[in-house]
Amino acid sequence: MSDLRKAMGHPLEFTIGGQTYRFGALTLNDLVEMEAKGLSLDEGLSHSMATMRFMLWLSVRHHHKEMTEEQLGDLLDMDSMSRILAEIYPSDDEESKKKQHPDPSIGTR
């Protein structure tokens, strides 16, 4: 199972432009929409920016029904996109730190 599938199984919240947005689990209908566009979750970070925006919009629209795909794209700058991707695709180093020290304050100065 890809990291994206695992992450999309649990809602993630991000503050962007002072407002909190909730990205929820992808539903069967979301996966059908992706399949209709010829997209797959298994590609991970090899997705184009347009595909990443579409997948994130599928995730956010359940909690923010008024938001369009284009509006989400307008909200996401490189910083917010980097934060979201870091949460969805944690590096091996970040994952090992979480396993060793669930409390992020442990081991820091």
C-alpha cells in the first residue's frame, strides 16, 4: 500500500492563509473519478502537478463542499504544498524519528 493511500485513510488538517482545511479519506466514488481520468494512487510523487491538485481536491471537497479544484489550486503555494506533501509522503528519516520518539519534543534541544 502506498504512503498516499495510508495518509488518505485518516483526515489531515492544514492551516492555509489563516483558515484550517480538512483533507479526508478518498471514497470509492473518488477512486472511480480518478480511474475515469486514467489516474492511479500507485504513482505517488511521480504525479503531475495537475494530478496532485485533482487528488487533493477530491480529498478536501468532502469537508469543504463549496471549494472548486481551481480554488484549491489558488490557495496552495509552494510552501503549503510542501507541508501537505511532507505529511502525506514522510521521508524515511521522519518516519524513523516518529517510531523512536512519538513525542516530537523528545530528543530535541
